[in-house]
Amino acid sequence: MYRWEITRAALAQRVFAIVRSKTYDEASATADTLLSAGITSLEISLTTPFALEAVTTLTRELGEDAVIGAGTVLDAVSARMAVDAGARFLVSPSLDAEVIRTGHRYGVPVFAGVSTPTEMVRALELGADALKLFPAAAHHPSWIREVLAALPQVPLLPTGGVTVEDAPDWIAAGAVAVGMGSALSEGDRDTVTKRAADLLVRLAEAAPDHPSPDVMAEPFED
């Protein structure tokens, strides 16, 4: 798959789940619960012990049924290790040219971390495939509406503090997707399944007039 195809698949539900746990077993259990709940895009944070092993296992077992990426990718070394482990996309809380360059060298999209319009423009210049607004809790959905009025070409992914309640507001304001961690995954399997199902419907309804990520225009380069 080309980078734009992976990006489109990763953001198709307008939400990607973030798995950040204290142990490998806990991360595996959380990922299994989220996948069973119908979430098809997961980011395994590299702050999780044996995160790369989790990426490899999930990618091998799920194949094309889900898009598994690596998060908290801070430098070129960890980017290459994540790619080798099978990560389909890379997410970073910061803007690092080497992470973007490494991911793109191997055909893997990179969602770079930004917090200001200046960083957003710089990230686009570096070729980031989408921009992780981090931490989203420092802003309000209306803030990105104002940013997008001036920079409508910016594909923003608010992450960090996004809740089930306000996630649709971010989409309605123009975000292409949101990243969610414990706000999405807390609770038993039945609770998470109901929460995820309700959220997916609300996210789809939040931006009926916005182009869905799965029909975004194809870029000129792969």
C-alpha cells in the first residue's frame, strides 16, 4: 500500500486508539478489547514495555483487518525500529524531520506532533502525512476552526485530553480524526464495545459535509 492509502485507512473511522500501558500483557489485552469493539486503527506507544513486539504480533495476526502503528516515535532510530517491527504508521508528539524522512524512506506515513500554526506549516513543508495536535487539552475545538480558516490544508489530529464527549466537537470543527487513549479503552469489554459503537456513530454524524478520510483526494506522490 502507498502512504496515502495507509493514511486513509488509519483515519477512516475518524478515531485511532492509543494503547499506552505499564506491561506488555496489559497492552495486548487493551488492544484486543479495542479491536473486538470495532476499532480498526491502533497506535502502540513506544513507552509501553516490549511495544515493538506488540506491534509485530498484532500486525502479523490481523493482516489487513486493522492498521497498527507505533506512537511516541521520537527519533530516526526508533522510527526505523518501528518500521522493521511492522508498524504501518508512525506518530510523534513532536516535530522531527528525521522521523518523517525515515518513515517516508520505507513508505510509512508519519503523523507529526504540532502545537502552533508555525509548526503546522513547517510539518507540511517536511511532508508530514497528518498533524497530531498535542496536547489537545490545551486548546478548544473552536481554536482549530480559527486555524483552519487560515490553513484549510492542514489535516489535524487532536490528541491528548480528547474525551468521548468532546470528540465529535473536534470533528465538527474540522479535525480529520482524533486520537484517544484511556478515555476510549477504560472498562470491561462490554463497556468499551458500547462506548466505541456510540462514538463511531457520533463522529460520523459530526461532520456530514466534510470529506471523509476514506475519500480524501489522492496526492501526487506516493
